[in-house]
Amino acid sequence: MSARIPLHKRLLVRLLITSGLIAVCSVAATAWLAVATTTQALREEQGQALADDMDVLAELSGYAATHPDWSEVARTVRELSARTGRRIALTGADRRVIADSARPGTSLPPSAAAAVDPLHTDTYSERGAQIPGIDPRAVGPYRLPEAERVKVDALAHKRQLCFSQHGLETELSRTPSGRTFLTGPEGRSTPDYVPDACADGLLNTPTATEEKATKALQRLARPCLVKAGLGADAAATLGTVLGGTDVRAPVTSKLGDQEASLAEPCFDDARRAQLDPYVAPVAELFLGTGDTPAVLFDMSPGNKAKVVGTAGLVLAVTVAATALVASRLVRPLRALTAAAQQPPELHVRVPVTTRDETGILAVAFNDLTERRERLEAQRKAMVSDIAHELRTPLTNIRGWLEVTRDGVVDPDPVLLGSLHDEALVLQRVIDDLQDLADADAGTLRLHREPVRCDELLQQVAAAHRVAADTARVTLRTGVDGDPWLDADPVRMRQALGNLVSNALRHTPAGGSVTLSARRDGDDIVLAVADTGTGIAPDDLPHVFDRFWRAEKSRSRRTGGSGLGLPIVRHLVAAHGGTVVAASEPGTGSVFTLRLPGGPIPRPDA
């Protein structure tokens, strides 16, 4: 059989392919993880270095914005170098070293990292900067002297107190020029609401220093404005600049959009010209050590050989282990396949050689074979029993009809009654077979309704009273309390009737059959007890099997067909209940039905 299976569909081959793919994916995933982890570490290190470089550039730009030269920058460079662990050097445009944290004579890196120019800062801007490219710390002539700073500070405290009295909390901040101002919630430059009592305008009044610096800025911007076609009077639109930073806002508010776009470059250039004497000259910033290049992640040929060798070894070990395991798995599967291909009537078993999943499968296969063998035997016995049950009444009917046709016997009432009885036997067997077929197919229909247990037992007893009297057997009922069932009354009478009929057949004259009902928690327990011959312990597990009878011979002394008890079991199961049998030979038997209880119907109001 294995020769007819394509190679790519064999379990061994597929296991080998799967293990190979798993190994390849494992190696690839491990390599990717290592590279990704290393890359992430390098990125984090580079990001930290970039942040340090920005801090260095920001601090040196601040120094240049507040000093007219670099004469005292050496100390700042050394402190920055010690804090960042980087070599920091400043040179002029002619590459003359201004300050260097390295030893004298140490060569500079090939190229500068950035230019330190507070008037053209493309890589750094501080929050609050109003003019692009100008460090906000470069205030030059706008720096307030001590007397003006104290006066403005006192006005700011006074306004803060006024705001506080009106339920507004503010904070005091200071511009690089020394002017104190109030900030509202979330760092806004001014509070959203200003009480009338606090709106005295004193805090925003320009100082003499700010007015003087603003007029100088207007003079510097006037030639550019005239050249742009705006006229000399456009310089007056600037207004007084408070704190040395807010230049564009007054222009934008007093001119149209087109005129403002022409005026703003003039004021920017004038501002740079005004601040130039107050800031340090442009310097080149060098970071690093000499000509040493940055460390790059690379893999040597030796390391590459190790990775390839390790990957190959992993693949070889995985394939070998998979081949060994797969061969052990395939061997019992092949035995199962060979056993399954044998003719069904042989009922071949397979040896159980392992305790793993394959061994469990072999045990399940052997159990299935045993069940199939038992079912086959039961099927043959059932066919034989059905033929026997139908043959006897049919033979009797045919025989009497033939002798009546030949005129040997007259069709008198006694003969017709006998034929009718045989037909009823046939009808009963056929009805029982139909009920079993419906139960097996799951089409057994129930018409549930509330059923009083005492009425149910009385109806069953009344239906069998004549048969009990004929057999001289006492038939009685007993009910504990007032139990109710939610059941199909017809089917329940059928189930209890089968039990009572069976009990009457096996109870000798002078005995008794008792029907009882009681509540047990949420369940209702119905019982049919007799004082008959009882059932042997070896036969008790088979009483609900189809066509089983305690009498091994096929005599119909007891008149049973072997279908009554199986029907009882199916009817009780359809109601969600169970039925069990208990018996002692010579004492009698008890069949107990346990069914879900039903609610007691309330009388109509």
C-alpha cells in the first residue's frame, strides 16, 4: 500500500519537510532577533549621542548669544566635555582653535558637526522664540538694567496679587532680557481673562531701554522698507518691542498680509544687524576624537562562518531527530493501516507497542474492532430474532387460512378469534420495532403536559387489571405526596405498561406487582416491583438489550418478544430520565424510573 502513496504525501517526508522548515524559521528568527536587538541598541546609543550633541550646541549657542566674544568659553567647553564624555572643540572660520577639551596638538575631526551662530541657528531654537534663526537669548540692547528690572518685577508681583484676589492663579516668568511677565494655565503667555481692576497697563508699559532699542531697530529697518516699496513710515508699525523677542506680531497686526510679508524680512535683517555687536562671532563646533571613525556594527568572516556552521548543525540535528521520531511514529501507523485493510469479518487486532498517542490510537482501534464484532453478532442475532418473532404468528395464520380454504375447518368465531390474536402479535412486534427505529433516528415525538403521578399509575393499573386477575396476581399502586411530571402521558403509560406486563409474566400466582411514585429532590421516582422469579446476576446487565430473554430457548412460554424493556429505556431517555433494574433470584425485581419533576399547575383564578 505504501508504494502507491506519492512520495510528497508520505507522513515521513512531510515530517522531515516540516521539521526542516521549523529549523529554518527558528534560525532565521533567532538571527533576526539578534540583528534587531543590536540595531535597536545602536539606534538608542546614536539617539543619546545626538541628544547630547544638541545639548552641547544649545549651551554654546546660549553662551554666544550672551557674550560679545569667546574669551571665557574654555571653562564651559571643559564642563560640557566632562558631562557628555565627548571631545568638544571650537574654532574660528580660519580653523584657529578657540577652545578644545582635548590635549593641545590633538587633530580635529575631518568636518565640523555644526556652526555656532546665535543669529542663524538652523538646528536649535528655544521655546518662545519669535524670529526664526535667532537665538531668543540674544537680546543685546534690550537687556534691562537693574533699576528697570526691579520696577517691572514689582509691577508683575502687584498684578499677580490682583489676579489672585479675583480667583486667577498665575505664575511669574522672566525673559532673557530681564522683563518679568505673567503666564496663565498650561504655560500660556497671558491669562485668558484679565479683570478690569488688574488691567492698568503698567506691566506692559515699555521701559526707556526698550523704547531706545526699538527706535534703533526702526532706523535700521527703514532703508529696507523703502526699498521694498513700503515707505519710511512703515517702520513705525513695529511698535515698542517688549523683552527684545516679540518683533513680528506688531508688524502682522498693523499691516496687511502682503505688506507684512514684505516688512518681516526687513525687520529680521535689522534685528540681526542690531544684535551683531552683542553676540560672539561665528564658530565651528567639532565633536569626536581626531580621525577615528564612528564604530560600525560589522561581522567578520570568522563570525559569519560560525553563524553558518551553527545553522547547518542545527538543521542536521533537527532532520536526524525528526527522521528517527518519524520512523517510530510511522511503524505503528502502518500496522493500523494494514489491519484496517483486512476483510471486516476477520476482526483483526493490532499490537500495542507504545504508550503515546499512537498507542492510544491502537487501543482505540482494538476497542472499535471488538465493538464491531459484538455489534455484528448482535445484528445477526437480532435478524434471527425478528425472523423468529414474525415467523410463528405468520405460520399459524397461513396454516389456518389454508385448511379453511381447503374446507377442512369451518371459519367459526373461535378460529377467527385465534387468527385475530396472531395478527395482534404481529402488530405488536411491528409497533415495537417502529418505536425502536424512531428512537434510534431521534424522531420519537413527545407531547408533554403536566401529569399527575397518581392518575398515571391508576390508569396503568386499570389497563392491566384483567390480566393480573387472570394470572391471580395482586396489582396495587402507592403514591407518596402529590408528585407531578412534565411528560407525554401516552408514552409514560406505554413505558410503565411494558414493565407491568413483564412483571405479570414473571410473577407466579399468589404474588404481587406494585406501582409506586415519590418525589426525590427535583426528580420523580417511579418504580415497578414484583415478587416474581427474579433475574440472575449474570443476566441483569442485559435486560435492556433488544430481543434478549432470560430463557435461552426460543419457547414462547412467557410470551415476551424481547423488545419491551429496550423501548422503556428509550422512552425514559427521551424524557431526560434514566431506568435501572435490581433483582434477586427467587425474591423479585424492581425497575426504577427517575425523571425530572414538573411544576404543580396552579388552579385558574
